[in-house]
Amino acid sequence: MDIGILRRDGRTDGFFDAAARDRLAVRRCPSCTAAAPDAAAFLPPDATSCPDCGTEDLDWADVSGEATLVTWTILHGRPAEDGTTPPPALIALVELAEGPWLYARLDDLAPSDLREGLALRARFVHPPEGEAYPLFIPA
């Protein structure tokens, strides 16, 4: 199932800059990370403020791209006029090794392969138009 063309919107520049380099980036609170360097305060890419200290001054940080499957759904596309049906899209909620949870697409998996706790890793797609983006595949 085609996801369309992804475009950055100013708030997502760090995420898409990292994806173009085949890296996954999330938000990080510099204040909380400075206070406890061994427990860096990683937040989802769409975070606008730190839930602990309240700052809106967040950095972008590259993370490992390793994740665990939390839950998923299967989206079935509508048949085309010629009767063909696109393959189902697997949409998941994954927990990154660094802590934040992300919504993401899964690739290289059949619905029968899915199970809670499945180890995943990010792989990046570089479409001819629009921004690069991550998919998650079996680790």
C-alpha cells in the first residue's frame, strides 16, 4: 500500500535529515540529560516539550534504530477498478531501545510472523520524491 509522498514541515527537519543519512532521530531534553547523563531523556520525534521539566528547548539525537514490537494493525487497501488489491500494510507501535514509542510501518513480515516483543530494527526508504523514512524489519 502506497503511503504517499512525505514532506517536512519545519518541526520534522531533524527527523528527516537523520533519515536521509539512514539514521533514526528522536527528541532529547538537554536539561534532563545534563542532570542525569546516564539516563538520557529521549522523547518521541513529535514531542514539543519535556514531560519531566517542561522545557520546549529540545534537541535531536540519533538513536540505535533497534526496537521491540508492542502492538500492530493490518490495513487492507481497496480493490482497484481492475480487481487487483494492494498488499496489506502493517502498522505498528514499536518501543525503541532508548525508550520512546513510535508509530511505524513494518516490512519483510507476514501477519503470521507478528508477535508482541518481536525484535525489530529500522531500515530506510529513499523514494524518488519526498523525504526518506524508516520502516521496521525483523532484527
